Amino acid sequence: MLVKSLLACAMVALGSVFSHGFADARAATQEVPSDTCHEIATADAAVSSDAIQSKAGKLALVIGNAAYSGGIPPLRNPAHDATAVSDVLRKLNFTVFLAIDARGATIRDCVARMKAALLGDDIALIYYSGHGIQIDDRNYLVATDAKAGDGLSDAFLYIDEIIDGMKEKSAATLVFLDACRNNPFAGEGNQGLSVSTGRGLDRGLAKVDPGTSDARKEARGIFVAYSTSPNATATDGEGDLSPFTAAFVKAVKTPGVSVQRALSEVSRSVGEATDWSQTPWIKSSLTAEILLNGVLTLEEAIAVSQNHAATSKRLLGTGDVQGAIVEAFRGLPQKIDETAAAQYPHAYQALTAAARSSSIVLPVPANNIHVVIVNASGSRAVVASVDREYRGTGKGTLEIWDTTTKKVIGTLGDLGTAVPSAKFSADGSRVAAYLGKGITKISDAITGETVATIALSGDNLGPAHGALNPPILVFSQDGTVLVGTLHKKGMALAQGWDVASGAKRFEFDLGSRCNGLVKIAGWSLDRGFAVLNADGASLSFVCTNNSPKIGKAIVVGRWSLSQNAMIGSGVLPVPDEIYPIGFGFSPDGTRMTVQELDNGGSYQITVLDTQTGQKIGDVTKGLYSSFSPEGDLYSVVHEGGATIFSARNGERVSEITDYAYTVPAAFRKFGEKFADYILLDNDMSTLTHDVWWRPAGTLTVAEAARSRLTAEQKAEADAGALAYNEIP
């Protein structure tokens, strides 16, 4: 005699959160035709095939039956739940075979299609929400064409037969059955499904050859979860989801939580929610934990990301830009957006540093000292190569290098100073260098050919002017004028020269102007320099002295070349323990930064209004500073990264928490070790490109980085992306 127990079952939404809400799920259900098997691709279908092939597949059979007739009561939620579950499983990279309100023939078709798609190392998941029936300790799914009172027909599907078919072609089979409503037709003592499902559980893991695809198998076996204990009923609950489903979606959506651990949390949550009248029950022969939402917790992912970021920086430090990009990608998820950048800042900034890197490794003589100055694009470098034996007298050469071909394309000349003065124009097409004895050479940075030779002059500075203190060279914003400032104790002279013809455009007695502005007895400048502002008609200048016996001060101002008059000026007294050592101007000349050193060896940055000498904002601890190309912002680089400020009022705008991201990397390499001397241009303007780098055109940082990789490297970066993926 057949003993029948008809149950209303609402299936669990594996690994998800009911993200769209009940109303959204109901709307989605209405879009899926009933009694049809739909194959739904994973959310990662757009990801490169290289990345997908590196992971074991995950396939799910999802069935939600609610529209019963023929004497069997209809159900409220299974179809809605099944649609929501399929959406979440798709986000978890499952290929889903979905059937809603399906007849027996339709369910069998879906089972066959999924079985045909399985490979030996795939994970198979079976989801069923609807009526279930227990006959002689066997569990059956009930299709919508079943009729009450009839014997077994094609509308009743034996669960173990479905499982056995999946088990033959998968590494692990996961089954979830939620019997969550009282069955008005059930006989006493037979309220729930029996323990029979999955009775033939496999034990042990097959021998795996590491050289085969079988090595990717996570576990061999079956996992069966009931929403309540065998032969017991479960409550429907008062919400849109059953207590079991509600607890399950909360537990399993957490990255790094295995199916086994999630069900432990679910049992506790369901027990508490039902006053312990309902307790989920599990059978399992899995030999390893299975994680469906990534292999890492968020904390673990962040730690792994930081390790990859550190490796990326190390590779970048050796000149391996492509290797650094791949490592940075491995510290980020597949989808790199603002959320990923905020969640994994170290890896994102490492990716940015590598993508914009103008790092160069040049085959220069190993026994020489080198000062390397790089143009904004990183395509050209001026290398001052000085023989160690003659470092005191500055004997050496000044060469222009093509950093792509790693070849010298032009020689600016012999060095007449141990500290060369060289500068690229803003667009990188011209380079000027002071060669000593008043001679400055301007060359085409693209071809290496000489454009003009200028003889800097200063009658009151003597024939040896600049021999040990070379002139400061600065191009105008449009690159048509070169400004050179000659200075000596108490005297300074700024001259402007036409780049094309070499003719002098103007001369400004900087020393006299500065000395006249300071009302301190005996004060005279130690050094000073001037820049031609973006308007082309005015100069901005600064003068300093470093004698604590007299009273130190910084003098700033703007001078109109057309009116031959002062536009504005200011004098800022400097404490005895502070030593101004570096300066930088905004493009329009209205603001300037001062790099200062105190007696304790700490650096700080002060920003001044050049027309009044007043401070803008607060003094900030930092090593370097630079203005944005528009001049509306300035950065202060410190040991932990950089802080961005408004140049208008000095208010803090944002932070860049990575020192390597803000400092240009120009160096040489000897064998496997860095040279003893790595000297960089300390002029603030050479940092602008690196601090304010943005990808060309409309490219994102990730796209700009990928464009520098080969096809093989792109595949490696995709396959190694972080597996952590928080499902919304």
C-alpha cells in the first residue's frame, strides 16, 4: 500500500541575497514563460574565455512549481523564489537551467540538457521549490500536471534518479529541498520528506593527477540540505521568504563562507526564528569545503591585494612595467571601478603607477654618476653622465636618450658643472641645458639636433658666473621663451631668450628688486629665480637668504614686462630654524610653493600668494609639491602618499595614499642591483606629470594599463584576478 505525504516546498536561494525584493521578483517571474526550460548564461559571460577556462564550471537546475491544479493546492512563492535564485546563481557564475510551473516532461528535458552540459570537474546544483511527495520512504518532485488521488505517473520525478545522473558527470552535487508548508493531505507521522534522498553517497576523493584538468576538482560527493528534520514540517513564515531561505541567503552571500559553514549558520538562525520548532537537516559526503562566492573573505582579499601591490611596486622598481601591471591586476577583482579602487587602494594605485610609469632603464656606464631628467611623456631623457673620478670638477657628458629604443639621439655637450641645469619644455619637444661658462644649448628633443645656442650674460656677475651655482632654466608655458636666472651672493639677473632665434627678449634685475623690498639691515639674497607667466607678459619671482645672523625672509612678487612695473609683492619672514630650499610656481604665477627644511631634518611645504606674500592655507609636512596643469590645485607629497589642496584657499581636497604613485621613477640598473647613485631632478615642475597623470583620451586607468600588455599577459592578468565578489 502506498503511503503518500504531499508537501508544499519552498526552495532556498543559494548564495544570494533577495536583492530585487519580492515585488521585483514577482515582476521578473511574469517575464519568464511557464513550462519551458530556459538556459541562462553566467554574469561573467563577457569575461575573456581565458579567465573562464581557468575555473571549474558551475551549473544549476532551478525549478519553481506553484500553479498546481487537479486537486493539488497551488502555492504562493515558489515561482518568485526560483526566479530570484536563478538571478543570484547567475551572478555567482552559474549557468542556470530554469523551469517555472513545469510539467514532468519539461523538467525531464531540463535535467537532460543540464546533464549534457556538465563536465567532469563541474559543480552541479539542484534547486527545487514546490510540492514534494514521500512514497515508501522515497522522495519525489511533483510537476504541475500531477493529479491528486492518482497513482505515480510521469508527473512524479524520483529525486535520486536526477541526482545520480548529475553525479556521474560532476565533481560535487548540491541539493536543496525546502518543505516549508503543512500538507493538508498528509497522513499523521508522514509530514515531511524522508532521509532517503542521496542514500548512495560516495565516499572519498578520486586519485588526482596534478598534470590533468581533474586537479581542479574541489570535492567529490553529494550535499543534501532539508529545510527541516526528516519527516517533519517547516513553517512558511510571515515574510516573502521562508525562515530557511531568509537565513540561507544571508549566510551564503558572504565571500569565503563555504556551503557547509553557511548551513551551520542557517540551522542556528532558523531555530531562533521559529523558537526551535524547525531545525534544518543536512547529509553530506563532500571531502572538501565548497565556496560558491569566491575563495576569500574580504579581509583575506585585502591582505592578498596588498601583497600583489607590493610585488607590483618591486617589479616596477626594476623597470619591469608589464610585470608590475600584471601583478597589480592580480590584486584587483575582474570589474575595476570606483568601488574596487576604494576597497583595494594599494593595488589600484600600483596599477596607476605602472600604467603611467615613465620609468626607464638605460645602458649607461656602470662606473659613472647619473642625473636623469625625463620629459612629461617619458619618451625622452636627459642623462648627465659624470665619471666618479672627476665628480668634484664635473667632468662628463650630457646626452639625450630615446627611452623606447634606449639609444642616444643627441649630445648636448660636455659638462662644466657637477650639478647640471637642464629642462624640458612643457610639451617635451625642446630641451635646454646649461653647459658652463655662460653657454646654454637648446635642442630638438625629438631629433636631437641643436636649435639655438645662447650666451647668458651678466656684467656684474663676473666671468665665472654660475660655475659652481648654475643658472636655473625654465621654459615659458608655450615653449617659445627660455628664462634663465643667474645668481651670485647679493645679485641675481633674469633673462628671457627667444627659443627659435636665440635673441634676448628681456632682462630683469632680480637682485636689486628683491634687496630693495626687504627692510632688514644688511639683508641680501643668496639666490633667486623667475618664471615667465602663462600670459607671456609678466614674471613671477622669488628671492631668499639663509643667514640667521641677519634675519631670513622669502621675497615674492610679479613684474609686468609690458609696463616695466611691479604688479605686486610681499615679504615673508622666516624663522631661524627654517631653511627654504625649493620653489615652484602655478602656471599663471599667482601662487607658489616653498619647500622648507627645519633643524630636525623634517620637510614642510608653504604656499604663498605671489602678489602679497601671504600664506595660503596651513603649512603642511611634506617632501615635494607641485601644481596641477590648470593651477587650481596643488599636491604635497609625503612619505605615505600625497595630499591634494585647493590653490585658491588651501583647503584639503583629497588624499593619494601611495608614495610610489606620486614620485617619478627614473633610474639606471647595473646587473641585478641598483647603482649606488640614483639622482633625480629636484625641480618641482618635473613632478607635475607624475602626480597629475591621467589616462589619454577616454581610457580608464585599467584600460590604459591593459593597452601596455601582450595578449598572453592580458590572459594572465584576467586569470589571476581576485575571486572575492560581493553579490549585491
